[in-house]
Amino acid sequence: GLQLTGVTFSDPAAVRRLAQRLAAVAGRRLDDARPWVDARLPDGTRMHAVLPPVAVGSTCLSLRVVRPR
């Protein structure tokens, strides 16, 4: 299920930079020409990110971490 974390960002641009770096690690592009991405990171974590104006207000980033068995 969902877990609250203590992660904070200095500003909306920091969230965008993180989302773009994670997308690049997954071999995908995230920019104004391609403002959303669904990808799997090398460790199996799934990510979904959406940039404005598709996302209202600021970048939306979701990480779904694989639970160890």
C-alpha cells in the first residue's frame, strides 16, 4: 500500500529534475515534447511521471517499489 515518507524537495524544479534523471536511467525521455513516461528502473521499481501542463501545477512523480519476497 501507500507509505508516507519524509522526502521533501526544495522547489518544483527539483521534482522535475529527479523525474527526468530517473527516466534517463530507464532509457526513456521526459521533456516538454514527451511530457509523460511510464518506465521500469533497473532495480524493478516502476515509475510514472507527468510534466506540466499535462500535470496541473507541477510535476507528478509516482514510484512503485518492488516488494522483496
